[in-house]
Amino acid sequence: MRQIDSKEITNVVKSLCMEANYYLPQDIFDKVEKSYFDETFPIAKDTLEIIIKNSNIAKDDKVPICQDTGMTCVFIEIGQDVHIVGDLIDDAINKGVRLGYEEGYLRKSVVKDPIERINTKDNTPAVIYYEFVKGENIKITVAPKGFGSENMSKIKMLKPSDGLEGVKNFILDTVKEAGPNPCPPIVVGVGIGGTFEKAALLAKKALLRPIDVRNKNLFYKKLEEEMLEKINEIGIGPQGFGGKTTALGLNIETFPTHIAGLPVAINISCHVTRHISRIL
């Protein structure tokens, strides 16, 4: 049984909060750069060039890529042979978020109550997801989620009779309805199966997979490629100015479901699809 002090968790979360907001993941940056060279519409090309410049400034000067530094989503994979000493793990994570957002001069965007709207002034509490795995390590992934794109996300309880075409139509309709609001080019996470809440979590986790890594299942690999192509044919383009770069990537995650159900969730992210991991 390996022991890990909660202070280590706090320090890692603090660092990841800042790094996630400063550095665009390499797979996203590479796709933006490739899209810039492939784009033929002048306004779209200029917009992608600005995104590239902005990302480089954020990296070099260690400042946020976007003014919306997000609500902090934290994914924890805990080895079953790990014992945490010190603070409760929830407290350790939230302390790390608090320190990261204060020391990193990141915008505090969380309100204590969804109706009263009083800011917590430290971006806590984080939204934390736990998964237990084999081994004696802890993998921590911090994924700050901005709400310009989060607000464009949807979930729908399709009927089994809606089938594959129903899933495809829901994905396309969601992106069309979102239009320029999520600051395209976007990354689309799709969760299919499970229950109401499981589909939403699958869609969120889909955004953590690099956009240049396809689903291992050949059927869903082809569906990812097909839907990405169809989305880019819509013509919304970077920041909604038109062009062929509406989405940079589309990832699908699935889970078994009930015979009477076909839950589908679409979690939309802007090009600032922030996520960074570290293993303790």
C-alpha cells in the first residue's frame, strides 16, 4: 500500500490549473495550424492566424489563452493500492484550485448558488470525478471548461427506433443551433449510451482524448470522421465568419444502455479545449 500526502495533490492541482490555462494542448494547436494552411476563405484564414498568435503569446508570457478561465473539472484515477494521508481528497483538490487561480491571476467564475449568483471569489468548488483503477498511482487531469461553449451543449433521450440517423441528426442540429456562440472552431465531444447522466459524462470525457486519436472501434472511428466532415461542410467557420473550419475534432465515447433507451449527449468546446494530466 503506497501512501500519498494530500499536499502533493494540492500542489499538482495548483500547477495544472495554471498550465491548463496558459498552454493549448499540442494536438489542438497542430490542428489549428494545419487548418490555417488548408483554409481558403480569407477572413477565416486571418481569424485562425489570430488564434495561433494568441496561443503563442499565452504560452510565452504565461497568461490565460482566454479571458474565461473556466469552471475547473478534475478527473481523478485512483489506484486501488493507494492510501491518501492528510486532508480529504476533495479538500486537497479544492485547495489546489484556490491557490492556482489566485497565484495564476486567473478569473474567478464560480458562483456559490445557481440562483443567488454570489461569486465564491476563488473558483471553487471544482467539479470532481473519481475512477478507481489498478495500481498505486493517482492520475490527475484538470480540464477548465468555459461556459460560452458549455452553454451550447445538449442531451437528448432518443428512442432506439431513432437509430444511427437520429444520432447523426442530433449532432448536426446541435452544432447548427450553436452557430458562432461557442467561438468556433470547436471540438465536439459525443457520449452515446448509459443513462441520462452517464451520457453527459461520456461526452465530457470525450473532450479529453487527443483529437488526432480515433475511437478504437472501427464503426465509431468512421462515424467520428463522417460527422467531423459533415460539420465542416455547414460553413459556420472560425468565429462564425464562414469557411471550412467549423470544428477541429469530434470524439465519440460509448457505454452499454437499456433496451428502451438511446441517450446521446453533445458537449461542445471552443478551440481552447483545455486539459492537462499528471501522475503521482
